[in-house]
Amino acid sequence: MLYNKVMRDSKAITEAIAKQQRASKEKLLFKTLRKEVEVGANGTQEYVIKQGPNTGKIAKNFQKSE
């Protein structure tokens, strides 16, 4: 009876360790396989003014004042 209790405990410990190792490996893969974003792709860096006296001009290095 004592033998079964010891085996059950060690099984839970080994499963917990395996789960932690699997989770850490998954985190590492997500970190290394992440794709880099293209800066300025599809016009994300420059803004074209749509209304007012500067309509159609590109606003470069524009900082929003708060």
C-alpha cells in the first residue's frame, strides 16, 4: 500500500516537470519564430493630410502635441 502512494506522488512530480519543460520550450519557440514587422510598410509611417490648406501633402516627422 505504501509503495503505490510513493509511485503516485513521483508520477505527479514527473508530469509537473514535463509540463513545465514543455511550456518553457513553447515560449522559446514563440520568441524565436516571431516575424519582424516591416517599418513603414503600406504607408504606416507617413500621413497624407486630407482636409484644409495642406490637403494632399505628406506630414513627415509629425509629433502629436498633448
